[in-house]
Amino acid sequence: MWVDRWGVGVMNRNLKMASRKAPRPRLPNWFRTKLPSGKEQEMFNETMDAVKDNKLHTVCQEAKCPNIHECWSSGDATFMIAGKECTRGCRFCAVGSL
């Protein structure tokens, strides 16, 4: 191992790259997220504005839910009534806990 000009340890440059395997199959349609457009986008924006204007905390935002567009584009949002902290502390969740 040697140190580059920024002081970062670097492995030997003579290492060969791993050979490429067959391309991975595409994800199934049910696994993909569809982003809102048209009226769905308008409803998403209205829901987002209502949440921001009222200084509310939603599970969707705090958990960094990848499906937030599905709920908010239909006008649905799940609120955290105790603020932005959760009392449960599940290890898989991104919501801050007490």
C-alpha cells in the first residue's frame, strides 16, 4: 500500500478488475416507483404545501419513504402526532427515536 498526494492510503495499482458477468435482469414492474404527473403532481404539490405550511411531521418524510409519491399524489399523508421523534426505535426505520 502507498499514500497518494492527499495522504490517503491506496492499494497497489496493478490489481486487475474483476471480469464482468452477464447483465443483471431488469426489476419487475411491481418493484418500480411511478412518479406523479399531471393532476397527480398537482395533488402531490398541494399535499406537500399543506404539510410545510402547517409545520407538520409525516412518517413519510421522517422515514425517507421511497413511495411518498404514491400516497401524497392521492392526497394521503400519515402524521406523527408526537412530533418528529418516535418512541419505538425500530432498527430498520429512518425515523429518529427518543
